[in-house]
Amino acid sequence: MGLEKFINVNQTEEYFNSPYGKPSRLDERLWIPPMGDSRVRLLPQPVENSVPYLVVQRHSYNYQDQILWAICPKTIGQKCPICDVAWTFYYATPETYGSKAAYLNNLGAGLRPITRFYFNVLIVSDPENPENEGEVKVLSMGRKLWNIVQQGWKDIGLAIFDPENGYDLIIRKRQMGQFPDYTTSSFARQASNVGKIEDLLERAYVLTDLITVYSDSELIEMFSVIPEFREFYEGKSETPTPKVVKGKMPEIKVPAEVETEPEDVGTFLPGVDSSEVAEPTSESETKGQESDTTLDVSDIDDILSNLDV
Ligand SMILES: [Zn+2]
């Protein structure tokens, strides 16, 4: 019996050579629109009586070039230890945190969850990777593209999800500064038939299947590479005391083009757009909304899709 029949040697080699025992590339079920124009047909979930998309909260942060990435447990209605740190730091004041407060505010802003919207799509046109055409994948979109789909639902209705007599979503991805911009995307003017609904639904995903939620302790361990995050849980039972910070503060990277809309930005750097940041949910998290500096963590799908480590 040939072992090679059961073990993909090249892929296994790649896994063993990866820092975490697994290449940290994008989930293969996800599809990233190429720069330029591409077309998809949105599809329902293969679940009766369901909403055809899933709202996902996600944490992503780049700490010293290390990618920290996790689905926020609030996506499935659970408490989240990262959110607890994010919002505590985000609203840290000099009274309790001394001269470190401003740094913690930035760190907290970067750790906040961002909102993504998962849709099943049939890829109709992908000029960059034509082999994707005809594939059913999951498109993770930011709020700006979701707003276009939302408008399509208002204007066209169910037919935006109809493969047999419906409308393609034409995705126009442009580079705006360091961020991709999707704002000129639209639905096709002509309805078309791209396949039988039963066939396509067989290949569509139950969107919650793409969600892996780690336990609190796993999440805390993952993000504890950030010293301040680690200290938060080490000293959890104690009242935070003002800290005297000596020497140079660690730098937090904030992009210059803060006015650009980070829709699906290929960077981890905090940008400035509150629209993608999930709203705080508990009472303690909502205080100080008026002083919201609207820092945002950028999306990392593009980066992950290009990683080959
Ligand atoms: Zn969270």
C-alpha cells in the first residue's frame, strides 16, 4: 500500500515547516476578491428558513509582526476575554493607569473587534485566478461592501440571491492609498442564469461551520504575547494601580491615511473608521462613547491570503 495515497507529502512538508505546525494562510473556503473587477452571485445558506449571511466579530492585531487573529466569542453570543481587555484599555484614564493611559487607549482601540459579513458566493468571474470561476466559496466583506448588498436587497430583493434568474454582484476593488476601496461595486443591470439552485446549494456552506471559537484560556494565551494584555489577566483580582513607566514607550503604528475607508485593508495597522468596529455591548463598555476616537483595526484577509509561511 502506497502511503502517498493517504499522505499528501508536499502539503505535509509545508505543514511541518510552518512555525505553528500549520500554514497560517487563509481558510481555503474563503475567497478574496482580486484587485480590479470581479463578479459573484450571492447564494443562500443550505439551511432552511435562514438568513443568507453571517455577521462575524473578529479580533486581529499585529504585535511586533506577529499576527494575532481570532473570532470574537461574541459572534456566538459568548463573553469574550479579548473584548474585556480591549474596552478596559480603550477607556483607561490617567487616574487609574497613569502615564500609560494614552498608550493603553491606542492598544485597546487596536484590540477591539471588527465586524465582517460572510456570504456564500458562486464566483462568476475572477480574472486574477480564473480557476476560481465556477467555485462556491465564502466571501468575507466589510461594512462598505455590505452596505451595497443591503441596498441591493432594498432595490432588487430576493433576486440578489437567485442563481437562476438573479443579479451578479460586480465587485470593483480599487487601491485607495494603502486600503482597497469597494465603494463603486454594484449589482448587474441584467438578470442571468448561472446555475441550478439545488446544485449550488449542495456546494454552499453552513456559514457557522467556518467559525472556530477558542476557549477563554486559549484566547488569553494567544494574546498574552502583548505584555499589557498578559498583565491584565495576571493582576485581574487586583485593583489596577498607576504605573510609573520608565524609558521609551512602545510605539503603536497608526497609518497616515486615516481618512481612507478601510474596507478590506491589506494591513493590520489601526486605521480610523468606527463603522467596522463592533459596538460595545455591556453597560461598562458604553461609557465614554462621546470621546470615541474611532480607531479601528484593519482587516487581515488580504494579508493572510498572501502569506505562504
Ligand atoms: Zn471579543
